[in-house]
Amino acid sequence: MFPAFLPRASAPALAAVFAFAVSSISGWAQSNHPTAQASAPANAAVAAEQPFLAENSAAMDKMMAGMDVKPTGDVDADFAAMMIPHHQGAIDMALAELRYGKNEQLRRIAQEIIVEQQQEIVAMRLALGQPLPAQTAAPTQVPPAAAQHSHSSMPHSNQTK
């Protein structure tokens, strides 16, 4: 139940406010942290992280745009219309972790996020009688035909898109 003393706001508006608050807080914390003084190794690490940051930023932008849904009068359809891009954003961010992350525990969590969020997207579409997207390989898998022809020595996580 929505508290009567608070003004009503759309979910995308609340998500945008939350995202702004988180980015503001983390930006403040980074600039005020004792290790915020720039050093050559830290700058090199940040530069190396740029592909991940760019991919993650693109995923967030796509998610936020997708969640900006005009109400249709059907709460269920509106909920799914906002949650599906939200879940896809989580999938896209998890894929970036798999491409660039090195912590095996976080990579395993990212794999779980991908599977769980895909299942929830399918469940929402089925609940509304919406068509399911065409079946494709999981985003972390190389399609069988490509795997047979590929003799690359790249780690599996770098082969995915």
C-alpha cells in the first residue's frame, strides 16, 4: 500500500531518482576516500576498466529507457512492460561481469542472474499471453556451429556477446 502522505510517482521516475542518488553517493565517496588521490597504478586500473564501465553504462541507459512506459490502464501489462527491461538490464550487466570480471564467486553469481532473470522474463510473458522470443543460445554460450569451427584460445567469457 502506498503511504498517503507521499506523492505518487511512476516507477521509472523513482528508479531514476534512486539511480541518481546512488551515483551521487558513490561519486562523493570515491572523491572523499583517502585513496582518491590519483596515482599511476590507480589510473592504469581505471583505464583498463573503461570497456566494462562503458558496457555497463550502455546497459543501464537501455534499461532506464525501456522502463519508461506510459500507463495503459492494465496494471499487469504495465508491470511486465517495466520489469522486462529491468531484468534484461540485469542480464546485460551480468554479461559485462562475465566478460571483464575475474572474481570467480562474482562470475558464478552473474551466471545465476542471467538464468534467473531470463526465466522470470519468460514467466511474465507467459502470464500475459505474450509471444516468447525466438529460441537462441544462452548469451554465455557459443552456438554449436561456431564452437565446432572455432579453434580460438580466447577464454570462453571473451567469446560471448
